[in-house]
Amino acid sequence: MKNIYNLFLLLGLINSSFAQDNLNSILDFTLNYRGLTRDDITIPINFDKEKSPTNDSKLLLPVVRDIMKDPLRSLEFMDSLSKLAFLSSDSITYSLVKLIYPGFEFPRKINFYKLIFIFTSMTEAEHLYGPLLNFVKRKQSLEYLFLKSLSREEFSFLTNNLLSIISETDKENGTNSDIFKFNRARDSSIAVSRKTLDILSKINTKVFIDSLISDFHYTNAFYLDLIRKVNNSIFDNANKEEIFNEHIQGDFIYYYNEDGIRIAIGGKGKNIYTGHFDFIIDLGGDDIYNIDKESKDLFKNNFSCIIDVAGNDFYSTNSNYSLAGAAFSSGFIFDKEGDDTYKGKNVSLGSAICGLGVLYDENGNDTYQANQFSIGSASYGVGLLVDRNGNDVYIANSYSQ
């Protein structure tokens, strides 16, 4: 094992400008110097029918399985992964999805001329509200579609134990002082995690990933087109209404709060948003987002998208699976510019469990702070935080990037 450590220490000193072929030749030379070949650098695993963490698991990433078989492929993998940083947000997201689902096909680009999102006057711009509302309604109608294979008991179990797939459960106090209690708690925790993974493996994968990518494809394309329209001053003459209630404060171009759906389009001044919103569009100002998941149902009303065009904004939440975090759904934040502060809980700020969480910040000196499994983390899904420019600060507790 010490030989392997020496090998990777040496590789860490190699200048990154070497081509992959040069790296491979240096690797072969180094191994040969120690009397080794690539076949000697392995992880002892088997993929037989006996159930173990290395086989018979639908949740084991194909790329992880391949690297476990051939650990030296991790060098090539890390090199290809680092190149994603230079791609557009949609290309990054699709590439990460393909790591989980190699058969995934890129969706075709949305033709906005076939949608109502192309508008040239304020009268036409008002047509934006209908399609936006219809999109959210469709999201709610499809919420349980890929979970149809689960029983009521399995729904209940996941509600109480979903986070067990990333950290051990510890429902007994003082177990560390008694080795027997500690062992019982440990074994119980392992059993809970295994059962959680077994339940998740029943999910209809194709419907699941198609739903998530459809969400991203729609919201990302909508964001890009919205920025173009804002630059063309399409909202400058929009009618605004000053609204102060328990959910919004400030000047708003549009507000909808009916049948469990909440959508707001804020003006260029300071606005305050409180509670759960399915969709927020804000055109500017130093805004405050106090976003919380209002439903106690882990599987209901999880989708959320925030598009903020400008301003030094403050985002915070007291809920897990919020602020570009998701469980069994998708959550997005697109922030165009400004020095922003993001304060999340567990599974937030571009993170997901059985979902897709994307936080895309283009400009500004930003601060990201969260608890555990946040800031670009995911299990059985994709978590992505993209920050294009600025001097930024990242703070998290555990299981975070």
C-alpha cells in the first residue's frame, strides 16, 4: 500500500501541462521501477451474485463501478471532469446526467418561435403568465408519476429516513458510552440505510430522469430568453402594483397565489419573498428571499425556481431540500449579477437526493453557507453549483463540496 501512496505523491508533482500519453508513459515507468504493472494497482472486489456494496446495486454509478475495476482510470476521469468547467450550464448538467445514465440523450433546443415566450411588446409580454402557470400546474400533476411503484409504507419510510443514505442515524442517546448499545445502534443504522437504498432502486429511472431534465431544459432556456428580453427593456413599461402581505412585499408586475401554486414577478426595486414559491422572477433590487418548504409531505410541491436579474440579494431558508435543493423533484436558482449571500440547510445550494438541484450565479462576490450535503452534492441525482465570476466564499459542515 505504501508503494501506491508513493506513486500518487509522485504523480501529484507532475506538471499538469503533460499530455495524457506522457502521463501514461510516466506512470508505466514509475510502476516498472517498483517492479509493478498496472494490473497490480487494483481494488479487491467481486461482482458475483452475492449482494454487497460493489454489486447488485442499481444506485452504483457506472463510472464508479468502472473505476473500482480499474482504479488508474480515475486519472483520466478527473481530467475529463475538470474540462466541464468551461462548458455552458446546460452542457455541464447534461454531462453529469450522462455519468449516471449513460444512455441519456440530449434534448433538442427549445424553439421559442413556437412558444409564447417570444414577445416584442408589453401586450404580448403579458402572455408570459399563462404558460408559466401551465408549466407549474403540469409539474404538480406529474409529481408522483415516477414513484407509482412504491407502497404507502415505503413512502412513509422514506419520509422518515431519506437522509440515512448520506449519514448514519442515531436515535439512541449515549450509545458511545456502552459498546453493546453502540454496536446495536450501528447495525440498526446500516439496516435503515440499506432498506432506504432498496426502496429507491424501485423508482422508474427513465420517467424520473426525463422529468428532471425536462424541468432544467425549460427553466434554463426560459432564463436565457428572459435575460435577452430584459436587455431589450421589455418590462420597462409594465404595470406594477405595490403589494404587502405575508408572502411578498414591494412592487410586483404579477402575483398568483391560488390552488397551492404561488408565482411572483417582482420589479426592479427591493422585494421580500417569504415561504414557498413555485416560480419567482425578479428584475432587480437588493432582494430578500426567506424561502421555506411549507408542505410536510416530502414528495409534494417540491419544485421551485428563482430567476434574479440583478441586485445584491440575500437568500435564506430554515428548511431542508430548499434553495436550489430538491428531493424527488428539481430546484433552481439563476442569479445574473450582484454580490449575493446564500444561507441554506441540508440538501441545498445546488444539491439533491433523488432529484436535480442547480444554482447558477454569473457575477459578483458571493457567500455560500450551508449545513450538510450541500453546495454541489447529490445522491441518485445531480447537484450543481456554477459560479462564473467573483471572489467567493464557501462554508459547509459535512458531506458538501
